[in-house]
Amino acid sequence: MADARQDGAVLPPDPEPRIRRAPIPDDAVLVVRGDDLQLDTARSQAEAFRRRFPVWQRWGLSAYYARSEDEINDLAEDQLERFPLLVVLTIERLIEAGFEIVPTFRTPHVTIAFDGDLDKGLAVLVELAADTRPNPYHESEPG
């Protein structure tokens, strides 16, 4: 099954996401996700990822690595401006909880990947999301 992008284009399934050869830098200690804290949104994203990359056999959520508050701020303004909230997680805690942080697509993008039960994985992510903050660069859509 193919997924539709936000612009309506249909994406055919690929066997695996594009994994960068270069690893995540050693001094990258944080992962930042744009979020709305709705489990249905995260579930939908993880399911779409799995449909898009069926051979990989993992659930996946997009995020970005960061090394500092300045980099978080840059991500909030540029890559994550459409999200009202930012969730900042430590790479160390994610790995300890059984998640993989995979360098995918263009730097500094990463995929938070996991297998097993989707709802259990999402519940653990919620527990790890101790640092949730408003995105100061998010502008509400005119209503």
C-alpha cells in the first residue's frame, strides 16, 4: 500500500529507509520531535512508516538529533515550525528503553525505530518525554 504525502503525491513502498553511512555524532545527546502529544498522531506516523518501508519490519517516528539548546532552537524554527510542541529526549534513555536511533535521510534527521507492540512502544515514548515544551516558532493556522 502506498502513502500519500501532505501535497497529495503518492509514495510507493521502499524496502528500507535511506540510512546514512555517517553515524550520529558522538556529541549528539538529544533527539527532538515535533509533536502534538496525541497518541493517534504518533500511531498514524508509525504505521505510515512501516507501510512505506515494509521490509525493515520496524515502527518508525521521525526526529532530529541535537547537541545543544541552540541546535534545538534552530530545529524548532526551521524543521519543526509546523508543530506546536517539541519533545526533547536523550539518546541514552531511548537506547536503554530498547529504541534504535537510526541516521536516516538528510542530516540531522533520525528515525526512532522499534519493533514489537506499537502501543507499548508509544507508551514508553510518552513516559520518556519528560521535556515537552511549546515551540516558540509555531504559528497557528488561521481559523
